[in-house]
Amino acid sequence: MNAQLPNGYDAATSVEADPRRAEALILSKLAAGMIRASAPGNGFATLAAAVHDNRQFWRLASHDLAQDGNRLPAQLRAQLLSLAGFVERETGRVLAAGTTPAALIEINRALARGLFNQPAS
């Protein structure tokens, strides 16, 4: 990842001030976890746990996106819900076939970059 994660008090302050930054940090950490889990020498259980954590985030995000009170534009919500569906299917493939989570990692990294590059609300 190219983004620098803040440390200490600055991290807590910036996350509380901007929910987008909090989501970007979560996506970045989930991607990093899947990268570490994919490293040679790690067992399937490590990979399964990492992609499961990622799927849990996406399930929570899709639940939030589907709520009437979500303030994102309808088109963006639809696109993100579509991505959540892809993440669900791809996670199943990774778990069933033991394939690499490269697509899941790239989705998280791309969204995190976009969120980090948006101005604060």
C-alpha cells in the first residue's frame, strides 16, 4: 500500500473526524491481512480466517448500503452492492478451491486509495 497509516492520537482523531478514512483504514488492514495470509508457509486456516474477516466487513457494508437512510448516491450504492456480491462469490471460490485472494485484495486496495484521496467531510 502506498498510504501511510497515522499513529497514536493522530490516528484516533483522524478516524473520528472522517468516517471515510476509517473505512479506508479497515479496507487497508483487511487487504494486508489477506496478503500476509497468502504468504508461503501459512496454512489454509490462516487464509480462510483472513478472507472470512474480509467477507464479514463486506456483509456489514452491504447491509448498511441497503438501508433507506444511507446517504450515498443511488448509483454508487448499487455499484458498491455489486462489488459486495462479487466479494461474496469470490470468497467462496477462494475457500472452496484454495485459490489466491488477489481480486479481493485489489478491490480493497483500490477502494481504500479512493477513500484516502477524498477530501474530509
